[in-house]
Amino acid sequence: MILIADSGSTKTDWRVIDTDKKISQMQSKGFNPNYDSGDFINSVQHQILPKLPATIRQVHFYGAGCSTETNYAIAQKVLSSLFPKSSISVYHDMLAAARALCGHQAGIACILGTGSNASLYDGAQISQQAINLGYLLGDEGSGYHLGKILLTHFLYGALPIELTQKFAKRYPKVTRDEVLENLYHKPYPNRYVASFTKFLFDYQKQPTIYKLIYDCFAVFFDKHVLTLKDAQQHRVHFVGSIAFYFSNILRQVANDKNIHVGNVLETPIAGLTLYHEEQL
């Protein structure tokens, strides 16, 4: 039996493929080796392991932050402790996006979720990776980026009065001190900031909010997609909640930049399951 996991900073989607190719699904908390793994380990122990058959032969884990040797080793150690009798394979979440979106076809695969990333895929491997500076310096177009711009607009008093009132009513605890406390003294500041994209979704037709989202996506295309070789000659595919729920604005920005958008998926897990199922 094969266990497949697609893990972001917020949640992990799991799929089990048994010997008859029957598929079952589960979900746990997310895992990023840049942060403490305690919540993830506890979640897997209580929500995943009790539901699994005893004979998991292979674990294919696709995770955010697993691109460096250090983080790869951390992920291997954590997963080996959870699945000591299984063969563990750890991959970067960018390869998850490429395999899920493109299968065995060449194209550009992008992630727009809590974080962001982009790469050129040759149908088998990633042939060119856009520079990723993480959420503190980069992650343009991501939920973190969108949430950060919204929060700064609100705290600086730069939103129209009607939006300011709506935001304050929905988030009465959001003050400068509260935001800084979450950013500097609590875990997963990127998740906290990205959570405010729900407000953007509800008011995306309002001109100020539409422009905010549009401009964030424009920066993503300029700094990531268009740095890839022959970007405008390839289909550009997207995975992630931000791409999925703001796809109308994303497609408009792409069209304005003469970029051809292909698939837009909320999560890669279904595509990954198909990819690994074909190998059985």
C-alpha cells in the first residue's frame, strides 16, 4: 500500500492507495520543517495512524519548505518516527504542484496558497526554479502577501472608510499591538496574516480590494513567472487556495501580460494520487 501526503503550512492532505487501487482520504495539520513539528506529529498520531492499515509500504511526502538539505533531513526524521516500517520519500511542494498540474507534459507550475512559488517543468523534472525568498522577503501573490497588504492598509488608515468599518467589525481584536504580537511572539505568523484573505474574497468586487489583489498577482507574474525561460510560450498552471478562489482576477492579470493560463486547482492531492496510481 502507498501513502501520499501533500503538506502545506496549514494542513496536510493524505491519500492511501491499496493493492486494489482503492483510494481513501484523510487530513491532518500542516507541517513545515522551518517551524516546530509538534502539532503535526500529534495530529498524525491521533488523526491518521489509527485509520491506516498496518502495511504501508511507501510514503510519498510532498512538503512546503522541503527544498534544502537541512529541511529534507528534518522531514525524513519526523516521518521515519511516524512510519518506522515504511520507505520514506520526501519531495518539495513545487514538484507536487508540477506533477499534479502537468502530469507528464511540459509547462509552468505555480503555487499560490499561504506562500508562493513557480517553476518550469519539462514533463519529468523541474528544469528551472524561480527564486523564492520566503514570506519575510518574498512570497509575492500569496495569501501572506495579500493579507500583509490588507493589514498594513488597515493599520495605516489607508482603506476607504466603509471598508475600514467592515474590517473593524469583523476583526475587533486587530490592533497594532495585537498584530505585532502574532508576528513576533506566536507561531506560524504567515498563517495568521494569510487568514485575512477571507475578507478580501468577500469584498473582491470593491475597487480598492480588486486593485490590491490585482497588484499582488501582477508582482507575482513579474518576479516569478516571467523570469522563467520562454514563459509566454508555455501554459501556466496554478494550484493553491489563493489561485483557486481568486482565479477570475488571476486570469485577468495573466491575460493582460499575455500569459496563457491552463489548470487552476485548489489542491494537488488528486493529481498526485493519479500520478502515483499510474506507477502501480
